[in-house]
Amino acid sequence: MKTALIDYGSGNLQSAYKALELAAKNKKSKIFVTSKSKDLLNVDKIVLPGVGTFSDCMKGLKSISGMIDILNEVVIGKKKPFLGICVGMQLLATEGKEKGNHKGLGWIKGKVVKLKKNKKTKIPHMGWNTVKMLNQHPIIKNKKFESYFVHSYNFVCKDKKNIIATCDYEQNITAIVGKENIIGTQFHPEKSQKNGIEILKNFINWVY
């Protein structure tokens, strides 16, 4: 069992790698980092982290020869389990509206928009918040749990059935999206201690 963590210059790679290694401990699963698109042809699962802006992360993916095409081939065509984290989740959208309009992967229809400002909240949304499940998913066992967030944009799904979980920040925030073999978390599992490691462990063991 091989799980690939994609390195496309988005940052936060080391903490995601360490968390995945911890989650895979005592399992017959190899975690490895790659920036080569062809490596994805020979893995069982794929993780796309993400720190920074939507446009920069999308540009980073596009800069790797064949990466978008092979991602489409293995995730959409071959249905290999895929996890997007933070901006890695946002890139699943049709478009992102951070510093202009930018096309995403388009795997889950919707748009990524700036969080609404109000007197009670600060942007970015940063720190611990309660995630509440709306729909069941194989890798999430708890109906409600705490996770760590750092973001200023929200994934607004066109089809509500793709919203797996939300959290409240004086506005409704999409915390988890999902569709078939694809799942994304707005929060950082690698920074969410026991709950986050459990989610990563369940992803590694997920058979779609």
C-alpha cells in the first residue's frame, strides 16, 4: 500500500508527512513525497496539501509536467482515494476568487470565496473550532469533533450533498467536502492532534 504526498511548492509539507507517517505506523503502508506526476500511476492513495493562495497553488500544480492530466487519470478515471487539505481541498472547486478568478480542478462543483467580515470575528479564521458532520463518510467516525483551521476563504458547493461537514464562525463554513473517492478538509488534520491523526489513519485504510 503506497500513499503519495504531492510536493508542488505549497509549503507545510513536512508536518503533513510526519502526521501521515504516524497515522500509517504499524500498517503496511508506505508514505512518500513526490513532485513527479508519473509516480502517481503506481500509488494507492494521494494526498494534496496546500498553504498559500488558490492561484499560487494551482500555478504550482500546473508547473509540474503532466500533473493535472495524471491526477485526472488516476483520481477521476481510476477512482483512487484522494485527500485534499486546506488549499488542497479548495483546488477541488470549479473556481477560486482569491485575487481574481482562477480555475480549479473542477472535481466538485462550486466556488471558493472570501469569508464574510463582521464585528465578532477575525479573518483569517485561525485556531480550534467544532466540526459538525452533515453526511456520513467512511473516514470520519465522530459526529462532532475539534479541529485546527487557518484560512480566509470558504468553499461554497453547488450541490449541498457534497458538503460532508461544517463549522460555525458567525457564518457557516464548509469544513469537509466529498464526492465518491474524493474528500477534502478545510482544517489541517496534521495540526488537529488525536482527531486529525485518526482521520488520516482512516484515509490510509479506506477502500473505495
